[in-house]
Amino acid sequence: MFPAAFDYRSPAALEDVLDSLAAYGDEAKVLAGGMSLIPMMKLRFASPEVLVDLGRVPGLDAVQETPDGLRIGALVRHAELEASELLRQRYPVMAAAAPLIADPLVRNRGTLVGSLAHADPAGDWGSVMLALNAEVVARSTAGQRVIPVREFFTGPFSTVLQPTEVAVEVRVPRPSSRSGGTYLKLERKVGDFATVGVAAHLELDNERIGRAGLALTAVGGHNVVAAEAEEVLAGAEPGPEVFAEAAEAAARAADPPSDVRGSADYKRQVVRTYVRRGLARSLELAQAA
Amino acid sequence: MARITVTVNGADHTDEVEPRLLLAHYLRDKLRLTGTHIGCDTTNCGACTVLCDGLPVKSCTMFAVQADGREIITVEGLATGGQLQPIQQGFKEEHGLQCGFCTPGMMVAATALLERNPDPSEEEIRWALSGNVCRCTGYVNIVKAVRWAAQAMQEQAAPEEPATRQPATEQAATR
Ligand SMILES: Cc1cc2nc3c(=O)[nH]c(=O)nc-3n(C[C@H](O)[C@H](O)[C@H](O)COP(=O)(O)OP(=O)(O)OC[C@H]3O[C@@H](n4cnc5c(N)ncnc54)[C@H](O)[C@@H]3O)c2cc1C
Ligand code: FES
Ligand code: FES
């Protein structure tokens, strides 16, 4: 299989990427790791006339920690995040998710930012970034805007990004010092997309829950925030009762399709169980922090 | 058409290619390096695994133009001077293949693993090869083959010191 013919641009400067996108508009597509786009092009689900490769743009491949949090460039691959000691220490939700994405070969090329831009409802990073309240930094010839991930996804494979925009980085706010989180994913086998995924993040404030972040994978048109569950948790005393209540609220936020991976009822039950487990694990980590 | 220069198994190749030419096809059809197999063609099986700047990747899901200026190692690049590399030898010794279709990808992925982790556990081997599918062996002998290679490479690195060698149990504990 091979894709329809296209023109290839591989600029060595971000400005040239932005100029190309401004010139070609929705005839062009950005190429990052290519782990979603190239399979789609081979199946001719996507046939862009111009491919603008980010691969040679300098400065997009860094994970930086600032006092405000993490900055993850558009060329940071899943594998680098999987190997990161920093994530294991301070961003346990991300550290838990990274090794569960695709397989090791795909993780050597695919990117976190590309994953968000691709907006697969079964993508794992979307939920992780929702739970952590991250932001996407988008650039175009018109300038830069910072988009909360909670306003980023608009439907299956669609986001608020314009065809002329490149997502240059994701910013993850620094969690409070007494926080913990995890990502739980049910998959049929290694390399499979999630049957259900749950990203949980808890911040403790004087033994009560401060902020709680909870988001779900593969149970709706895009990664969804379990907003009602987050409200149940905020300010509450952490423990099995409130976690069970949050699990019920999260199950109500889930609207999964019945498919080869399981029935809607089954998946909703997985949401309940994983929310309870995820919150319990988050609490353990927060208390140990 | 685009002009690319790719280092493949140590030699530079400059070619005019269509941007849509996949790296796997460039290697197989243009360079006649047919050791890189195409299995699923849908990014699932890893038969097409090559090293790109040292990292194992699926060459059916990369355009040749993306490899411009990069260093590619294919299964043909593993042996040196007609001498099988330890992983190749391991697959032979431990019967790590049946039909052999997945084998080039397995060996290339295992090469990258041992580069990074010269003494992997069974768990680590299985994890590192989890992007490579084998329909024949059931993986048991593939894991053994990689362990064989790891041991052979360690013995090569530290050839003789039998007198001072630690007992097996202590060796395991200090890993
Ligand atoms: C076998 C297989 C299994 C997989 N399993 C999983 C899984 O379990 N979980 C999971 O989450 N994902 C999975 N994936 C998808 C993988 O994570 C991709 O890496 C990811 O979805 C896309 O990232 P990319 O860098 O490869 O993007 P690309 O494929 O290069 O691009 C994807 C889309 O995003 C756009 N885009 C990319 N980067 C930018 C940017 N910086 N700015 C604007 N637009 C951009 C592109 O134009 C394109 O439309 C799997 C993929 C494969 C092939
Ligand atoms: S042929 Fe490339 S992954 Fe199967
Ligand atoms: S030996 Fe036949 S596919 Fe692995």
C-alpha cells in the first residue's frame, strides 16, 4: 500500500512551516511522528496535497521543567517520556500512561503533541492531559495562542486547531507537592488501543482533596472529563466512600460504544472499577509524597 | 521527486525518490535489501523493523524522504565480514525461528535492546519485542535466542576469569 502522491516540505525553521501552512491551508497536513497520519494516508483515508514535516525543525524536541511545570515540544516521542525519570518522580499520571501507548516501535516515533492533534477518542494522552489541566500552545503566521486542553477537543479526530496552526508544545502545570496520580488502561493485548482508560490525579490540601482531575479514554466522541466526579471529589475527605461516589458519577459521564472490545455496559463497569482503583492509587502516592 | 542521501548499513546512497515512497520499499526495491520484510503493511507487525539513528522503527510507516541524512541499519547490516552477530547466532543456536518471516525485525529490535540493556531479563526482552509479531514460534525460543546473545556478548566482553566468577545466585542478586 502506498499513499496518493503529495508534495513534501521539510523546513529547517518553524517560520517556514507556518508560511507553508498559511499558503496551502487545508490542502496541507503537518507530519510529526507519522504513526497515525501515515497509516491513514496508506489506507487513503487522508490524501493531503502537501505534507509539512516538523522532523527537521530545531527546538521542538525538548522536555523542559520550569517553575510553572513541564513544557513538552512537538517532537518529543512517547519513548522519551516513557524513559523519563522526571516524570516518574513528579508526573506519575504521565509516567503510567507512556509505556501503555502502542508498542515500543511506534513509541520511538509517535509524539504526545501529535497524539493530541490527532484527537483519537481512544488516544491515551488526551485523558492524561485533561486530568492534569494541560494547555496546547499553537502557532501560526498570525501569532500564538494558548488553548486549555479542556477546550481543545471538539469531536472524533477534531480539535479547535486551524489548518494554518501548528501545535508547538504542551504545557503541563506543576502539580502541588502533595499530589499523586495514575493511568489505568484495559487493552486486549500489548499495542492495542484502550477498551477503556482512566486518568486520575489528586492533590491533597490539609488531608482533604484539593483539586481532582479525572478523565476517560474511549468512552465518547473524544477524551472526556468526568466533571461531575471531579466536583464530588473536590474538598471531600479522601477515602473509599467518596471514591465510590465519584466512580458512579464518572460512569454517568461515559457514553461508550458497544463494539468488538465489549458492550457499553461492560465498559461503563470498567470505568467504575478503574476510577475507584485509580483514585485509591493516586491517594497512596499523594500521601507518600 | 526529491533527492535524498541515506546512510544504509554504513554506505551512503543518494537517490531521487517520490515523496510517497515508503522507506521499506526504498530499501527493498531500490537498494535490493530484501531482508526487511513487509508483513502487515498496516503498522502492526514489526516485520519491517529497521534501526533509524539507532532506534528500532517500522519502515513501512516512514517515508524514505524522512530518512534523508539519517543512518539506517537493516538486518543485512548486522553481520560483519561474513561473521554472524551474536543475536543472529542466538537465533540459530536456540531455534528462534520457524518460517523466518518475522526474524529480521525481531533481530533488529533485539539488537537495539542489547545496545541499551546488555543483560535483559525475560520480562524486559518480551517487553522490548512487544511490537514484533511472530505467528509461528510462540516467542519462547525467540526470548531464549536473545538471552543466548546477551550471554555470548558478555562472555566476549569479559572472556576469562573462571576462578573469580561469582556463584549464580549472587550474580542474580547483584543485577
Ligand atoms: C499500531 C499502533 C498502535 C497505537 N496504539 C496507540 C495507543 O494505544 N494509544 C494511543 O494514544 N495512541 C496509539 N497509537 C497512535 C500513536 O500514539 C500516534 O503516535 C499518535 O496518535 C500521533 O502522533 P504522531 O506524532 O505520530 O502524529 P502524526 O501521525 O504525524 O499526525 C497525526 C495527526 O496530527 C496532526 N499533527 C501532528 N502533530 C501536529 C502538530 N504539532 N501540530 C498540528 N497538527 C499536528 C497531523 O497533521 C495528523 O493529522 C497507535 C498507533 C499505531 C500505529
Ligand atoms: S509491515 Fe511494517 S509493521 Fe507490519
Ligand atoms: S517464525 Fe514465522 S512468523 Fe515468526
